[in-house]
Amino acid sequence: MSEHHLPGIKLGQSQDYVEHYDPHLLVAVPRALSRKADYPDFYGVDLWTAYEISWLSAGGKPQVAIGEFSVPAFSPNLIESKSFKYYLNSFNQTQLNSREELQQTLERDLSRVAGASVEVRLCTLDEYAQKRMQRSLPAALLDDLPLSEVQYQPSVDVLQLAQKTFTGVWYSHLLKSNCPVTGQPDWASVWIGWQGRSLEPESLLRYIISYRQHQDFHENCVERIYADLLSVGQPQDLWVYARYTRRGGLDINPFRSMRPMQIPTVVAARQ
């Protein structure tokens, strides 16, 4: 994927910040540009976290919040990240009557661009800190397994099945991919919930590491991981959740699963 396929994209371009509300800053990216036609059906959302939301009260007093945005995986478009950042910054000198007014405005504008209903949750910094202190789910870390013959472009061929069954969660902090427009590295921790015939853990870690030089958006990387694991292992239950490092005050955390479910509570290494 290259920049000329994405008209109106803000990534990799210099642009002045707009400090007054402007919904036209948002740019949609059709998911069909990277989503393969033969991908399996799945449920899920792209969970964005915005750490730098600010606006003014009706009297001019600065307000701050942390926002979580749930963009449905079935939405026709994802939202281009730099345009999202510019859009959020356009509230910095904008007076609003309440946090509820901001939430309603965000839901309206983001839903329009995504082409589906986007859920917005705003909280104070103290409220968010308390939320993140929830106990994380138990999981098996893959990162300490010895590996050789690693590769740095993803291939389903490295995945191997074991003779035993496995019900539980694997996770790794070694997922890295690259932005398809700027080439900048995107770092993530990834969790994989599984029920069925087990994958060989070493092969799963080798597969995760193989994304290291791969160029694609976060959402598309997680969908490919989900599709590859499903095709090889044919598990009875599967979900994949990646929490990427924030950039410019935003992080994008795709979640894909075989069934409707809540996103598990996890603690990423780079939050």
C-alpha cells in the first residue's frame, strides 16, 4: 500500500494545527484496500485511546479527558490516524457546554467517517488510571522461548500444530510492523485466546516476529494474524487483540474474535 492509493491522507505531510472545531479534518480509509476477500467472518472493534483531549468550558476554562473510541470491525472505513489527531486538536480552543456535548459531537463525526456507529467513552485522568488497575487475565508469555531461523515477512507456513490441546491465552510483546505510508515502526503487544488443538508455541512466536518488516495498518495486521491462525489451527474458539504504542497521543488497538465478546483486560508492556 502506498500514499497515492489514499487520497486526502495526512500521514507523512506537514500541516498546521487547527485549534477550533473542524470535522472536515477527518479522513476515511476504505478497509477494502487491504482486507482480502477470502478472509473469514469475524467480530470485533478497533479500540482507539486518545490521551490528549482538551477543550474549553463555556466560561473559557480548559478541560481535559481521556477518550476511548470503539470503531466496529465491519465499518466500511477506518479512520486515518493523523487526521484523527488533527481533528481532536481542533477542540483545543473550542468552547463546549459539557463533556456530554463533546461526546455527542465526537460520536456524530466519527460515525459519519467510519460509515458505522462509533461508540465514544470519555473519562477523567483519575478515572482512567483506576480503570487500568483492573487485574489482567492470566496468559502464557512466549517471548522467552529460544528461536532460530527467524524471518521478517509474515508467512503462514511457519505455524505448526502440536499433538496436544490448549485452552488459554498466549501473549507476546515482540510484535512490530511498519506504517505503510511513512515507514515508521509500530510497536505492539499481542494476546491470542485459543481453544482447540494447540499450536507449537515456538512457531507462534516465530510467526509474530515475522511481521517485523511488514508494512500495513494496525487493523489489517491483526486481521491477517486472525485469518492465518484460524486457517492453520481451526480452533473451536479464537480471538486476537493487539495494543499498539501510542503515537501523537493516540493508540489503535484492534480486536478480532470468532464470537461477540468483551475485550479482555490486559496490561501492555509499553502503555
